Amino acid sequence: MFDNVSYDGHEQVLHVQDTHSGLRAIVALHSTSLGPAGGGCRLWSYKDPRAALVDALRLSRGMSYKNALAGLKMGGGKAVVLGPVPADARLAVFEALGDAVDRLGGRYVTAEDVGVTVGDMKVVASRTKYVSGLSGEGGAGGDPSPYTAKGVRMAMEAVALHRLDAPALEGLRIAVQGLGGVGGNLCRELAERGASLIVADVDTERVERICDEYHAERTDVETVLLSDADIVAPCALGGVLSEDVVPKLRARAVVGGANNQLLSSAAGRMLFDRQITYAPDYLVNAGGIIMVAAEYFGTNSEERVHADIERIFDRTVEVLTRSRQYGLPADVVADQMAADAIARART
Ligand code: NAI
């Protein structure tokens, strides 16, 4: 395990098995230097347990960086449940997961991620208090995607002002790939501010709805990122910025909500060399975790959560300024800033 390429000095990696429910899970705690390791629980059918371990290691490190850069008092962690989970075992599986989280005594705080619902987290919450993303009674909470979309819009405003010489988003052409929770809410945010939209999704009903509501122009899922737009916003899949795609981009900036947009660091370098502004994904898409953390710590008044998300504007400016100053790609600068914040907390 210590030779695994995705192992990055993780503090603790727990393999969980519960023979009664059939639960098999891996909980990876990358760092608790800044606070309890925060990060969602993913349910996925991996090709083998090794792939699940790699995912847990990479995702938990990503959460450490995201939480550090967002200024949260949270470290980074992630749980992955090895699927498939039969429908009649789901309740027992998430109860057993709750027990496993509870045994960590607060070093890990879980929430929803891909394949896991608010209902599943309510089951986890019946066994442990170290869980968030439940309801938001009395403040911000529940579905994080509108909060994530707001953060993406703040980062776009920063990029527009500082790199595109545009005082606002009004009149800019913005292409959005993926119109789910994040992409759909982002279209609303952008349309409200007078941007014109080009959109694509594999789900044609979603495309219809967004085109109707916001007078968006539709395009193909294969070419949406290559649109003749000011900004492109990947809000579906990771790995979309490859060394093949970057040379074909026509936009002046990439600012989107999807996780892990860069397929390689070489693609990040190519963006920089082509003078296409890239706002690092985990900086831009932190709105959801900012809300989830506030819900956990009980500081989730709507006003305060929105003010915290609005700080993504200044952080984006800071990363882009340093990128230019040091002659380094923005993703490298963001990684360094996050790693420094974690190291400072450790010492
Ligand atoms: P979602 O599942 O609600 O939406 C994803 C959308 O992408 C769906 O409409 C789907 O049909 C579409 N899609 C799938 N493949 C596509 C393709 N090849 N081309 C175009 N569209 C395609 O997911 P959600 O929550 O909106 O998340 C989107 C991305 O943002 C993911 O990468 C997720 O990890 C990331 N993210 C989400 C956060 C949240 O608060 N929901 C927080 C941080 C990151």
C-alpha cells in the first residue's frame, strides 16, 4: 500500500468489512491537520478493490486541498463503499458505515457523494453524529449544488474582470457542459446576469428545459468545450482537459464545476502556455463543501454561507495573480498554496 502511486502520506486508511450487512468500504484520511477530515462517501462498482483504494486515496487528498484552499477548519478524507449494494441490504450497509464512521470518533466527517443520497446519510446519522449534508433545517443545507454553482459564478466574475477585461458577465458567451445540479444552477446564475449560453448534455430533456428557460443555444456534447465562447465551463465529467483537447480550445478561459478536469499536469501547462486562463477546479467548486462544513459546525446561516462562498472571487484573483507573477500554471500555484496551508497547520 505504501508503494501505491496515489499514496501521499495519508494519515490513516481503514478497510471496513461488515459480514452481517455485506458492507465493504475504504475510508481514507489524508490529513486532519486543519480539523476533522471532511469529505463525502461514494458508492461505486469498482472493477476490483485496488481501484477502490486508488479512488479513496486520490479523492481524500483532493478534499484536503479543496478544504485547505477554501479556508475551512477541516482536513480531507473520503469513504468509498464497494458496490453494487442490493436494494434490500442498503439500510444495513449504511448503518454499518455509520458505525465505522463513529468508531473514528470525529476524525472523519462524512456526507453524500456520487451514488449516495440524503436518505442514505440520514441512515448514517442514526448511528453517528459525524455526518453532514442532511437537511439544513434552520439554515443552509441539503443539496449542495446551488451553492457550488454560485462559487463557480464568483470565480467566473473574477476571471472576467482580471483576465478578460470585462467588468461583469453581461454579454459574455459562456459554454456549459453538463446541465445537472451544478451546470443547471450555473445556467440560472449566468442568465440572470445577462450572459449568453451555449449548452450541451447527454440528457436531451435537460437541454430542452435550459434552452427554454434561459434562451440558450444548444450544441453537441462532443464539441461543447471547443465552442467559440469567452469561457467554457466543464460541469459533467473529470479528465476533459487533455493534451489532445487543449490545443483545440477557442475560449479564453476555463472555469467549471467538474472535479479533476485536467487529465494531466501537462494539460495544465499547455493551457498556461496558450494563455488560456484556467481557474483550478477545486478552488472554483468549493461552494458545496463550504455549505456542508457550515452545516456540520452549526454556522450555517444563509447569510454567512453566502458571504463565505463569495470569497472564492478573491481567492481566484490571488491564484491567478501568483500564477502570472511566478510564471507557473494556476493548478500548480493552487496545489502549492493548499499544501502550504496544511503544512502550516501541522507545525
Ligand atoms: P449531476 O449528475 O447532477 O449532473 C451531471 C450532468 O452531466 C448530467 O445532467 C449528465 O447527463 C451530464 N453528462 C454526463 N455525461 C456528459 C457528457 N459526456 N457530456 C455532457 N453532459 C454529460 O452532477 P452534479 O452534481 O451537477 O456534478 C457535476 C460535476 O461537478 C461532477 O464532476 C461533480 O463531481 C462536480 N461537483 C459537484 C458538486 C456538487 O455540489 N454537486 C460539488 C463539487 C464538484
